[in-house]
Amino acid sequence: MIRTLIPRTPVLSFVLAATILVAAGNAQSQPAQTQPGDQSRWSLDFRASMERSSAHPIEIRILADWTSTVAATREGEYDARLQLAHIQFAGDTVKGAPESSIADLRSRLSRPFWATYRCDGGLLSMHFLREETPSDRNLLQMIATELQLVRPASARNSWTAQERDGAGEYSALYVTPAPNRILKRKLKYLYMDGVAGAPADAVRVSVESSDITFSLTPDGMVQSIDGTNRVRMDLAQNQPEKLAAVTEFHASNLRTGKAPELVGSLDLEREFPNVVDSPVVTQRLDAGAMRVDADERLLKGYTTEAILATAFAKDSTTTPADRPGRLDRLTALFRRRPEAAPAAVKTLLQNGPQRSVTNALGAAASPSAVAALDGMAHNPALSEMQRVDAIVAFVQMQHPTAKAMRVPVDLMNDPNATIRSAARLMSGALSRAGRAENAAEADEIDATLVDLFRNASNSSEKAELLGALGNSAGPSVVPVIQESLHDSTAAIRSAAARGLRLAPGPDVDRILATAITSDPDSAVRADATFATRFRHPISASLAGALLSAASTDHARFVRSDAIAAVRENPNASPEILQTLKQIAENDPDAGVRRQAVDALESISATASAHP
């Protein structure tokens, strides 16, 4: 399937878009020279790759003709019809792909699209044919933005410009060392607001290198372009893997002419309407299509029998590095081939428990997989471990259906204590995971759990149910958990503190802060500290409580847990560094002092890596 040739992960789509350096695909950046029907064509060699510290780089290379035709002019701006032609591919994304898939990709990327520019060449908006996929749009937009040239209103030796690409807004420096040459360098991103669905500035991008040279004809047209860019991306402050996006592009062999038949082409397509107008942003990828493509790649060349045989093989030759791919393939199998789930259950009944298989059924969450897990969970003839594995597998479902959410409900009163406990904990987790799409089922589960808690006969059962309520953290169960922090039994207060880890809101922060600093039982204080590690970023009240516990709690393990939590939130309080220094010098326990020193070094290293 052709869509498999362009990586569709949000990370890669954003990485590629973020590497784009200044730019516009149209050489006619001087308004006086821009006339409808003017056409320029270059021979283009374009490469884009994502480098990861944990894997081989992913690269795509396109060799093609790049054509820009002025479709319309208006005061201060103009539309250009852009198109790739005579496309050839190279790189990892096409290596080994069927010729039919490559031909389909070539056909898709050969479709025309349009861009609106300011009269100085700054890219304003994009216009794609409606059938163009988001991943194709991102790639085509990337080429257009990489080739953009923004010129000043009057002749200068140097100037700066604020421009946009698929990642956001950035500043660029231009220098003219000779009349026929312009050098461009991307300086820094000013605002990261281009990723569809992501909060502004959620991803940090730093420019590691950037060099673009525009060679001009005597009358000021772009004769050729040679450029390279490399940027580093930080998707999360605590993510160890380093990502770098690299582009290299060369446009040469300028040919000019007239194409009057393309004048007004954008307006013509809008009449039908065949065009989608978009700002310069990374186009949101369809999650369902991405999953289908990924599953097809994983299953290609594998029969159902072969995949299941590998999953159940006791002497598997799979290495630890291969294991994630094997499990992903197993999940894809249950998601795409309905007959695979009952076949897997049949083998489970014969061979006994195999948690990787039941977890894959849960992760697949397909109707056949849910039915298979339902049957196993309710089958009294199976061993306790097999039934528990089937119930626990439901935690793998990120968006459970209403039917899946109801599967463990009647097992919350099963006569087998282990089955009963697993069903309660997983019901709470399913309530949380499915609340957005299936609020009624989530409310029903929460009401059942609260009722069971109110009628629990002993502290052990209450603590277990607090764990289930904490897995849900729904609006009706949080007050019940909060009340339990005042229970006279320390074990119940500990379970309540853990149960608040996912509950939102500043009131919960203050309650946890009070438990950290004031509960008389050290285990409760430790569990309240544990709960803070699920809350990012932590509030000022929690930061203050953790610093107090790290400095003064009489229990060594509470101080240690508090330091670990503070280390994960280095910007939560201006007092963190000073407090850690004092602990490193004065704590009575050598291990705690060493932990404080390690935390200081870690925070310092993070600050250096993220200036």
C-alpha cells in the first residue's frame, strides 16, 4: 500500500516539518517581476531524514522537476501553482517497496498544489487538493518552505525576516556577499505553534546548523539553491532519546517560460470545491489510517499460523531487541484478522497461560479480541492465572468500547478473591480510559465501586477498593478517596493517598501536601509522596511539601522518596537547588546525601542541555 512509503508517525511528520528552513518554492519574489502565467522550473534533489540515538536514521530522497507558476496576483501577495514531475525516489522509506506502491506514491506527489506568498516571498498559506493525505501534504509543504527566499523591500547587504514552516515561526538571517549570491541561515524558533493538536511551545527545537545559498541570474531570479539544515528536537524534558532532523536540498538548471493556461487555476479548483486551504502548519495525521498502515507493514509476509507459532514457542530465538516488534506484530494480527483471536484462545486452553498473548489481545481491543478475553475471564474451567491474565489484559485498552468496559463488572463479586480483586482494579482503569467516549458506562462502574467500598467489611477490602477507585479517579469517586485520608487506619490512609495520584485539581494537591508533611504514619507520608510523581508539573504547594519532607522527615525512606520526586520537577520551586545543597551537606544518612548530590548533578546537566 503506497501510504506505507512515507512514515506517518506524528513524531516523524513533525520532525520533517520542523527541519524546514525559511523559504518558498517560487523564485519570483520581487513583486515588480511577478506576472500571472510566469513559470520557473528547476531540477530538484531533496533529502529529509530523522536521526535517532536508538535506531538507524530514516531517510527519503526525491529527485524531480520542481515547477512554480504564478496563478494569480493581488495587492501585496500572489498565488503560485507548485508541482513535482518526473519523480524518482531513494532512501529507507522506499527500499524494498513494491513497484506498484512506488508508482502510487509518485502519482500522489505529482498532484499540483498551491501556495500564497507575500510580495517579498514570505509563505502565507497552503492549498491542497482535497484527496491529498496529511502526510503527503506535510512533505510537499516541507519542500516549498525549504526553498523559500524572502527579500527586503530595498537593496541591502543583510537583513532578517520572521517566517513560518510546519513547526512554527522562526527568525532567519540573510546576507548578500556578492550581487549574484544570497546566503541564508535559520537562527532560532520564536514560537512553536505549528503542530496540529499540540500545545504551543510543547516541543523544543534548536537549530544546530543551517546554511542555504541562493545563486541569482543577472536579472535577480533564483538560478540555483544549495542548502542543508539540522535541528535537534526535545519532545519531553526527561526523554533520553535524542532526535535530529536533517534536510539537504539542491535546485538547479533554471528554465523559465509562460503558462497562461494555469492562470486562475486555484480559483477554478475552489469552485468545485476541490481544494483545502490551510495555514502553514504540520497537517494532522489520521490516527486510524496510521494504524492501518503500520499494521499492514507488520503483517506483510506473515501468516496467522506463523505469528501465533512464534508467540507460543517456548524456545523462541527472538532476541530482546526483536521482542517489541514481535509483540507489535501479534497485536496487529488480532486487530486486523478476526479469526486469529479464537485461534489464540484455543492454543491458550491447550498450552496454558501466555501473558504476552493475552496482553496483545487487550492492546488490539478489536471486537474479536474483546470477545475472546470475555470468554476466558468468565470461563470457570480455566485456571485462576489464565482468567486473571484475561482480566488484566483490559488495562492495555486505551479507548475501550462500552462493551469492553462492561466485561469485568459482574466479576467484581466473583467468589474467587483473586478474580474479584483483578476485576475491581481493571474496572476502575477501564472507567478512566473509557470515560470520554462512554460516560454512562464509566459512571455506572464508579457507582458500583463506591457502593462496594461503602459496604466493605474489613480494612483490607477497603484498601483494595481504594486502589480501584484511584484507577478511575472519576468525579464521583475522588471525594470518597479524600474522606478516607482521615480514616483512623494507616493502611486505608496509605491506599487513599496512592488513590489520589490521578485525581486532578489544586484541592487534591493541597490534600496531598498536607499528608506529606502532617500524617503521623511514615508509610502514609511516603505514599502521598509517591502520588506526586504522577502529577506533572507539580504545584507550588506540592513542591513546598516535598522540600520540607526531603529536609526534615525523620524517616529516611520518606526523605529519599521526596528527593526523587523533586529531581523530576526541577523548575517547581526556586528553593530546590539550595535545599538539595543543604541536604547533600547535612543529612545524617550518607545514602541520602549521595542521592541529593546526584539530583543536583542531574538538574545541572538538564539545564545545560536545555538552555
